Amino acid sequence: MTIRFPTKIVAVLILPLALSACGDTWQERALTGGGIGVGTGLAIGALAGWPLLGPALAGAAVGAGIGAATAKEGAK
């Protein structure tokens, strides 16, 4: 696999970090985390040459779980 320019690396690693931690409540963080996870899963699946549905679903589940788990307690 040939990477032409670090654009793919930037897209897969830096973009999700730039979008992380959106929202204050656990619902907002779960939703945004799931969205970030879908995008990350799709990018990783595309770069690896895998079918895209599996990585997208796995990314959504992991992202939503992490987003909900990292919400501040008592945030309203």
C-alpha cells in the first residue's frame, strides 16, 4: 500500500482529534462521539481496503460509548 502524501494520515488521525469532546451532556457527547466514530471507521476501512459497513458500525459504537463515558457528571 502506497501513501502518496500524509493527507490520509492527517485525515485519519488529526481530524477526529480536532472534532472530539463536542457537547456537554452525555447525550450530546454520545451523539457527537458516534458521528466521529463513524467517520473514523469509514476512513480506516477505506484505507485498509475492507468493506465499509463493519468498521463504520464498530466506530460508531466505540465513539458513542467513549463520548457518553467521558461526559462530566451532573452537566446539564
